[in-house]
Amino acid sequence: MNANESTPFERVLLARRRDRPRARDYISELFTDFFETRGDRLYGDDGAVLCGVALFDGLPVTVAGNVKGVDLESNLASNFGMASPEGYRKFLRAARQAEKFGRPVVTFIDTPGAYPGSGAEERGQGEAIARCLFELSALKTPVAAVLTGEGGSGGALALGLADAVIMFENAVYSVLSPEGFASILWKDASRAAEAAAVMKLTASDLLGFGMADAIVREPPGGTANKAAMARALRPVLRRSLEELRAIDAGELARRRRERYRKF
């Protein structure tokens, strides 16, 4: 089927494919001199969130992203892409450092949502997400978020409160999964395809609402071709960063706050 003819739920399934490039793939293809930073300096490290510093076309940047596995072992190591409080606090530590040194922040989002387990709640999951939103809203350095696959709920928004939101054409962004939506609204998870159509979660939907700023067209067979996907993203990301860096840092933060208050 032509990608332009895909239904919203078919795009959800495409966003979840295991052969889609992950954050580490984009970092490897787009950035040089990547140095990973670990730990939140409070409790521990979280394998579901990746942070570090790197060069993008010679420009120093801070990079962060959700981590998903491709098999059982790597999914267990990354908790199936669902971050705990340590992951969000690790990201926030990296974002604060980026502001201090004037580095733009680039995030790669691909998560079904934050981890809802009791341990995460005990360690302050809700507060950690809220703290990310609070501090990103006033961060005085450019923030660009790239939706590469599935963007679910506050778990995605914690890395996504950005000046520029870029979505791959088969990425999705929503308050919860279509299955969860259908279970809550109709008490029937099997109506997920119907829910996806109602939720308006595709890249074209989000662009129309003004919640996304650019769509990256995926090359034929792109989900399996990491280099081609990265090549498609590079000029869009470069242009976004160039435009954002031309804006005064204080003005940038003011515009970001206004943008998300409207949402």
C-alpha cells in the first residue's frame, strides 16, 4: 500500500515496527564525537533514555532520546522504551547543562509512554515528568524534537516540549495508545483502529493543528534503511536549528511558553 493511503492505525503499526531506526541509529548517522552521559545523580541510570553531547555538522549539541530494543534482551535492558524517573531526571540534567553552555538540544522520541510501575511511582514519576515540562518551558537554548516512531502521552512530551517538532510521516503522537483509548471510551480494545481514526494522531493531523512544524518523508523501504532515513532528516533538522539559533534566547523561551499554553 502507498504510504499516503495508509489508515491512521496502519501508521500506528508502522511507527511500532522493530526495524525502524532507533535513537542510537540516528546519532550514529547524523552526529560525530558523541559522548554519552549516564545517571541522574540522585538514584541511578535508566536504560530507556539516552543522553550525551555531540557535533551536528560541526555544531556542539546536546542529544537525548528514548531507547527501544529490537529483541527480548535489548527490550528488557531498555524497559521496552518506557522511562522511569531516573531517565527524565538524567535528561533534565543534560538540558540544564546545554543551557549553561549554549548548546541546542535535540531529542528523538519513540516511546509508548512512561513506565507505570509502582517503583517508578514511588520514586516520583509524575513529578519528574512535570519538572521536565516546567524547566523546558523556560530553557534559554533552542530545543528541537524529532518524532521517529511512537510518541505516547507525558512520557513522550517530557522530551518533546520544543521550539520545533519534526515528525516522520509514519510517526504518531497521542495522549495514549489507540488500544488504551478504545478500552477507556468503549471498553473494547479491539476497536483500536476506530480509535486511531478519532484521535487525530498522525503527522499530517499534528501539522494541521500546528503542533508539529515539519514532516520528514520516509524513503521507500526507509524503515529498514537507517542511512536513508537519517539523510531524509538531516536537512530538515539543520534548517530548524539554523532558524532557532537566530532567535534571542529569552525570546525563544517566551515563544515556547506561549505555544504550549495555547495547546
